[in-house]
Amino acid sequence: MGKLSRIGVAIDSELLKRFDALIAKRGYVNRSEAFRDLIRDVLVQTTWESPDSQVVGTVTLVYNHHVRQLSDKLTGMQHEYHHNVLSTMHVHLDHDHCLEVLVVKGKASVVQRVADSLIATKGVKHGRLAITTSGAGL
Ligand code: NI
């Protein structure tokens, strides 16, 4: 962490009351950490908006493994992007359904394409890309 700067923020009292209620619910012990997290979150999102920036994220997929060739198709796509898929976890949710979590890394545009292709594959019931950061520079 760099040098600390103190800032004063003028904010509508009603808005501040709502903010305080929200951060208390989320377990923040003070406003400063909540503000820092909000700023970092916006910075991470902004990074993802630059197609060439390096990003980290996770892709969660839920699918029925009885769908013909779906597991093979999803595995094939992950091999195609093996430089971007760092790790996968597979959970057999029940007799029919599988949940996979992939850790993805690389150029934002490529990682987004990998996530979109996997999520859009026929038979995938639900998919979500969660964006995060390597933490450098935050
Ligand atoms: Ni399974």
C-alpha cells in the first residue's frame, strides 16, 4: 500500500444513511474500507473494458452431462484455449447435473470470448463470468 491520503466527501444525508446500512449488512467495520472496495471494483471493471488488458476471472457452468457430447464439447473448447484456462473444478451435483468452475486468465477480449462460447454452448443451463484481478496495482 502507498502513502495514505485523507479526503472529505460531501454526500446527501439520506444517501449516506442508506450506504451505512448497506455496508453494515455486508460486514464492513468502517466506511473507509467500503469506499476503497468500491473504488477497486470500478478499477477492475474498467480494466476488463480494455480488450488488450490482462485479466483474471472465473467461469461457472451448470450443465446436464447426459446431453449428447456436451462434456466432450466443453472439454474440447477448454483445450482450444488451454493458455487461458488455468484450472478447472468439476462437481457432480446430482445424477444428471455437473457444475464446473474454471479459473481464466489472459487478454480481456480472449477471456470474454472463452466465457461467452462456453456459456452459449447448447445444453449449458447456466453460466456466469465473474471478473476479478491479479491484485497488482490495487
Ligand atoms: Ni459431473
